[in-house]
Amino acid sequence: MDVLVEILVRGAQTSAVLALLALGFSLVYGVGGVVNLAHGSLFMVGAYAAVAGVTTLGLPLWLAYAFGVAVAGASGAVLYLLIVRPVRRDPLTVLIVTLGAAIFIAALVRFLFGTANRGLGGLVGGSFSIFGVRVQQTRMLAFVVGVLAVGLLLAVLRKTAAGRIVRAVAQDPEAAILMGIDPGRVLLAVMTIGGALAGLAGVTTAPFEAVFPDMWLRPLTMAFAIVILGGLGSVEGTVLAAVLLGFLDRAVAFGLPSGERYVDLIAVLVILGTLVVRPQGIVARAGAHH
Amino acid sequence: MIAALRPGRLTVNGLLAALVVLAALLGPRFLTRFSTIDVLTTAGVFAMFAASWDILSGYTGQENFGHAAFIGAGGFTVGLLTKYADVPVEVSMLAAAAIAGLLGLVIGIPALRLRGPYLALATLAAAAALLRLAFIFKPQTGGEEGISGLAKLGDGALLGPIGRGAARIFYGDVGGLNRLNEASIVNYYVVLLAATSMVAVLAAYGASKRGLLLRSIQQDETAALASGVSTASLKVAAFVVSSTLAGIAGSLWVHTLTQVNIDTLRVDLSLLIIVMAVIGGAGSIVGPAIGAVIIVLLQDLVLDRLGIDPGSQVKPMLFSALLIVVMIVRPKGLVVPLLRRLSGRAVIARARPEGADG
């Protein structure tokens, strides 16, 4: 019983973070047909920038968090302008250059911060109990921030003019061009927002997860697993798949003996399983890009 | 294609290849430092990595972002067999080839249905999972430290005499050297033999009708299917050939290093192989092999002599930046176009079907 509650409570928090992480990845694919293998690196950039904000710049903690999100968003924009834009036409070249960028960022982080684990203080402290399960306040904050940010993004995409433009480009880039929309600028905006969301996931999880130079790979493989399960480019599918994977992740971690060791295998099994059984994802896409 | 088969061009190709092999055979005679021999051996190993990547990814355009999975699978097969069963080098090599080939089959069959970015994501994820498994089974694999104490290839009952014989002919008397240096020299000749045969076999495979059919997948898979080409079985076959050879190369690598650790499974290695193939010119077998040799020599002989600490992060930063610049500036690679210009398109005339590129 305790285990079940633990899985539900912790799964909800993991789901919120994963949704935040995967939405940017999915939107960038939907809008530009770009698979950004440096997306997990933006999660890492957010966490490390916040650490640097505290230790090097001496910022107050809340400002360091904001700094982390801003740096991750700016990194998304720089990635687009410097690396993705020149090779956008060729999806495979995009994969190679963005993976190159991921390795570059990991090396840069090792160079600047060393290989040892770093920590980031939480904006909130202590813990409380839900149905007999202790939950740290920092995890609660990550959950609340994740849900709010995902909700806000979905609302913007559905209700605002800017959101309509993004959806229009995702559905039919040629028609969008005819309507006077510049898909390149939309992609720049989406990569910036996606980077900021990944950075937000990075800073909110940093207080209870390790900050280290290899931390980019797991968010990246989880983000693929989610968008493949949800259907590449589908926003609703991405959120649904993030929730499924979040609970599955914690179910494996708490349900199996020393299950935490196996959570990294979930992503690959989900990816291969989905590709074999249902390559189009659980939510069939309207207006496929490719 | 027809132009490539003219005898004149084949002679030029053959002559150049013979010169390269001769230089590789005689090169060690002129080395002044023994540490350099292991760098040359590593270059040969990476030439095999890049060439085996190329037969799948360069030819069909189905880019494999997890080649390290097969290399590491081969390497750890050798490590585990040596640790638990103490089998001869030749047996563990065959087992490495079989395990890596099997893994290629397991990943290759679902990959049949995939095109474009999906295959890249699946292979990258598979390599990440294998890396994770190496940590999960840390008591067996040794985790970060890995398994050490593997023998150099000269210890093999079959490979030892071959390597020693080649060393005696091309290097000279190895009897006067100390044991470590002798082992490195013999090891070099075994790897050179393997690399030369592997590149030759792959180049022949690539130039054969099957190679042409593989290219048809890259050009237009739907058209190939419509013309009655069984693209599915071709792709799986290429996957298995590529992974089996990567497993063999991986086993040669860990014997050369005398240890296997998780670096053999890292994303960095997979990317480095793509860099080598792309810089060399993907889809030509010889190009990626040359690209691999150039990059290994560049990083070990040039960077290390400039006094850049091998453990520092300067190297990966420099190489990933170089890769990005090359991909943006020259997506067709650097080596193949250069060779083409030098020899009036003779050397790599087979690299791409005529009229396939600009």
C-alpha cells in the first residue's frame, strides 16, 4: 500500500518534469522537423547556470533560478542560429550537429565545473507527508511549477494568436509561408521557449537530483521515448506519454527490488517497443509534418 | 558506374592501395618511439570502426548513432570470457563477432520499419541502454574501471605466429626487443592484417551489386521497392554485417588496450565514428577509413605533442566544434572530394553512382 502511494505521489512529480522537458523537444520537431539531440543538454545548462549563478555570481537563489532558465533559453536560440539553421534542410545533418553540440556542451561543463557532482539549494525546504509518504518541499515545487508551465504553454498554443501561428507552421509550413509567416522565426522562438522549459525542468529538479556533466543523456532519451510514444510533434500525445512514462518510471523504481538501477532501461524499451508495435505513437497525428 | 570499371581506373586504385599497405607494413621500422606503434594500431582499429559503420549508414543513408553499442558488446564479450572462462584470443574474438552480430539483428529487425530520425534515435537509445547495463552489472563488468589484464593479440595460438611472422619480415628482428615492445609490434601487424582485409572486403561488398542495391535505398527507397528490390532484407543484412565487423574490431581494440571499460559504449565514441566517416566521405568505405586514420593520428600525434593534456576537455571540445563546422561547410566530407580532385576522379569513382552528386 505504501509503495502504491509512493508511486502515485512521486510519479505525479516525475510526470510534470518530463512533460516540461518533452514539450519543447516535441514542439521543435513539430514546427521545424528538427530533432534536437542537444535538448537534454539544455536541461543541464539550466542546472549548471543556476549553480554558477549562486557560486560565481553570488546571486540570490531565486535570481539564480531565473538566470538558469534564461541561459537555457538563450542557449536554445544560439543553437538554432549557429548550428541548426545552416543545415535545417537535411534532418540527418541536424542530428549529427546537435549531437556534436551535446558533446561540446558536456566537455565545456567538465572544463568549467569539473566532473564532481554539484548541488543547488532549494527555494523551499523541509518536507511534509501525504498519506504517510514523506515528500520534500523541493519536489512539490517541481511538480507545481511543471503543471503550471505545461498548462500555460497549452493555453498559449490553443488560445493566442502566437499559438495559432506555431500550430499553423506545424500543420502546413508552405501554407503558413503564403500567409506571410516566416517559419524560421517561429522555429527560433520555439527553440528558445523549448530551451527555457528544459532549463526550468533542470533548475527545479537540481535540488534533489545530482548535477553532473553526464546528466544530459537521461533527459534526452526520456524525451525521445515520450515523443515517440506520444507521436512525434503531437502536443497532446506528448503530455499523455509524459504522464504514462512518469508513473512507469517511479513504478519500476519503487516496485522492483533495487529498481532505481533499471529506470534508464525504460526509455529504450519504450522506444523500441513503440517503434515495433505502433510507429505512429499512441495518439495518431493530424497534419503530419513528414 | 561503368566508367569506374574501366581497367585503367582499377589499376590506379589498386596501385594507391598497395602503396598505402606497403607504407603501413614498413612504417614501424622508421619509428623512433615505441609509444607511437600503439597509436598506429589504434588508427587501424578506428579505420575498421568507420568502415563497418559506413557499409550500413554511408550506403543506405540509415544513420546509426549507436555504433559503440556493437563495439562495446564485442569488447565486453572478450572481457567477460577472459575473466570467467580464460578462453584463447581467437575464440573470444569469434564470440565477440557472434554477440555483436546478434545484437545487430535484434536492433536491425525493428529498425526495418524506421526511416529518417527514428533509426538514429533507436540506435542512440540502444547504446545508452547497453551503457546502463554495464553499470547495472558492475560486479561482472567492473563499471568505470572495467576489466583489465587482457592479452595482446600476439598471445593467440593462431594470430600470434601470423603477427610474429609479419613482424619478422617487415619490421626485422623482434627478438632483441623487450617483451612489452615486442607484444606491441606483433599486435600492430595482426590489427593491420585485420584492418586491411576488412576494408578490402567491405569495399568489394560496396562495389558489388548488393552495394549498388544498398545505395538505391538511400536514393529512393520507394522506387527501389517498386523495382522489386527487397529493401527490408538488404537493410537487415547490412545491419548484421556492420555490427558483426564492429564486434570484431571492438575485440581487437580491447586486446590492444589490454582492457575493456565503459568508454567502449559511450555516445562520444559513436559520434567520433560518425565524424570520421563524414570527414572521410560517407558511402565510400575507403574514405571513412582514411578519415579515421587522419583523426587518430591528428589527435594522438599532433595534439599530444603540442602538450595538450589527454585528460583535459580541450580535445572533445575541439573535435565536436570541428565536426559541426565540417558538417555545415562541407556535408560531403573532405577527404573523398580531395582525393577525387587529385586523381581526376579515379580513386573514388565508385564512391557514388555517376551523376548522384554535384
